[in-house]
Amino acid sequence: MSRKLVFFLAIVASLAVGAALPGLVARFGGAGAPANGGGPEAVAPAPQGLIPLSAAQIEAAKIGIAKAGPGVIRRQITVPAAVKPDPDHLARVAAKVAGVVAEMRKKLGDEVARNETIAIIDSREVADAKSEYLAALANYDLQSQLFQREKGLFEKKITAEQLFLKARATFTEAKLRLDLSRGKLAALDLSESEIAALGSQPIARLREKEIRAPIKGRVIERLTNIGQPVTAESQLYVLADLSEVEVELAVPVADLASVRVGQPVLLKGTGGRSFEGAVRVVHSIITPETRTGHVVATFKNPDYALRAGALLNAEIAVEQSPAKVLVPRAAVQLVHNEPTVFVRVKDGFEKRVVELGDGDETSVEIIKGLAPGERFAVANSFVLKAEAGKSEIPEE
């Protein structure tokens, strides 16, 4: 009976030891089979902080990658902006003579070239000045011939000195009259080429005064019509060369002290297009109605996309500072309330906590945690944040 009892107790003890053995092995780091009964094909868990992704998965998720590097932190202010023609590229074309408008060769919006004839004035004043010049020119030619004849005779002792001196005085007077009539035509804005061509000009055109464009540009105003009487001060056209425009910026008084001549200005146009310019003038007078400072910036406008009179928004870069490592703000994600970037490694992305520095609206400086030259996720980095959150969920 006692022998059977001893045998029974031995069987119970062996069963208890067999049940406890796997736990003891796992507790003390011994090698053994996994608890789920997996074979040698079981995959080892990924290192902590690694998000394993293949190149195909990265491309499918549209995760953009950039290389860390230096940049410039810009502090900027956004202000209202009004586009207007540059005064140095604006011309008001006057008639310059009294008369009647005979032709208006340009319409509103037409392009004009420098020195192109854009209007014609029918003027009696011009006709009188041209006739006076032609008469003076004919008399000058005659007196010149007579003077040269008398000079030759005097040198040959054929004529008296008194006749020679009289011929010279008459020639000098004719030359003076010619110069005065030429000056009058120049005062009426006739060019040297126009004056030289008067001798061959038809009589019917003596009343015509050609009005030429002083600059190249576009007609932005047409101020008269055919048949309308005009004076010398009457304006016919307003021309503007809009390849360069001026923009008035209304800067709040609190920010006016930070604005300097030469600072970059970014103008936000319609359709999402931007234009780069610079501050040219900072006025010292405050506008009483709006309590804003008057700042003027200039912009190149080669394709005339900026239209005079447009009201837009402008960003003035009032302060700039260099940064050794500057990344877009979209690349930084908050993971457990810590700023984190996802660095590209061989097998995917590494979740890395970083220390942030100064920044602006679009970028932020990385002081610690990301070295220049390392590649990191820029676009769609929130996908990596979601994957990192999945890996932290404990398995049942």
C-alpha cells in the first residue's frame, strides 16, 4: 500500500515540474520554443522606432522625401497692396500746338512703340511756322549764292568793298532768320528729320503736326476724339509701360519701424501666382484716415499679369536669420506630445524625436536630432505617424 502511494506522488510531482518548466525558461532567458508553438519561420520583431516600409509602399503612400540642409528663417508681415503704374514709366501725351484733331491712330489698350506717330493735329500755327521756315531757307540759299559771288569778285578786285560788305550783312541776316524759324519748329516739337524733309513735303501737309509716343507702352487712357479743337496743353493720350509696376503697401504703424528699403516683398496674385519685388520707398508720413505707413515697392511685370488698380495682399520679409538645418513644418509631427521627424533608413523610416528652434510660417529650425544631409519625410508624414501608432498597440 505504501509503495503505491509513493508511486502516485512521484507522478504528480513530475507533472507539476513539466507544467512550470516553460515559464521558468522564459523568465531566466533560456532558449525554448515560443509559447504560440511557432516554428523556425517566425519573424523577429522590428527594432523600436523603426517603421518598416518598402520602396513600393513609400511610393504608393506618396511620401515625399527631402534632404536636410541649411536655410533662412523669415519673419514677415502681410499687408494690403494696390498696383499702379510706375511714374517713371508713365507719359501724358499733349497736343503741344493749337488746332483740331485730324487723326487718332491708337485705341484704348493698343501697344505703341517709342517715337511712333499716334495722332495728327491740323494746326494753322504749324502751317505758319513751316511756311516761315521754307521762306527763310529759300532766302538763305539765295543770299548764300550772292555772297559767294560778291566774295569772289571782291577777291579779284573787280567789285568794291562796300558791295562785298553789304552782301555779307544780308547773308548773315538770312542765316539768322533761318535759325530763328528752325528754332520755332523745334519748339513746336518737330524733329530734325521732320524739319529736313519739309522741302519735299506736299503743300497740303504743311498744316499737319505729327504727335509721337515719348515712350513704348500701352494706351491706358484716350482723352479726345477726331474733330475736337485742342490747345497746346490739351492731353490726347495717357501711355504706360507696364513691364514694371509700382505697388503701394499700407503697413501698420506697429510694424513700420521694421520695414527697410530693399527688403523682399512677395505679392500674391490671382490664381495662386506670386511676384517678387523689393521695397523702394518708406514714407515718413502716416496716413491719418487708416493710421498706416505708406510704403512703395517695385515689381517686374514682363507679361503684364499685374494690372494697374488691382487690390492684392503682399508679404514683406522684415527679418531674416540663417539656420543650419531648416525643414518644412509639415515634416514635424507630434508623437506623445514630442516633436518628431521620420528619417529615411534602409528598411523604411526611423521615428526620431527632435528639438525645435526658431521658425516662420512655413519652416522650422531643427537644433538637435537631425543632421545636415539626412533624408526625411516631408509630404504625407502623417501616414508614418499613423503607422507608428499602430506598432505601439499591444497584442492580445
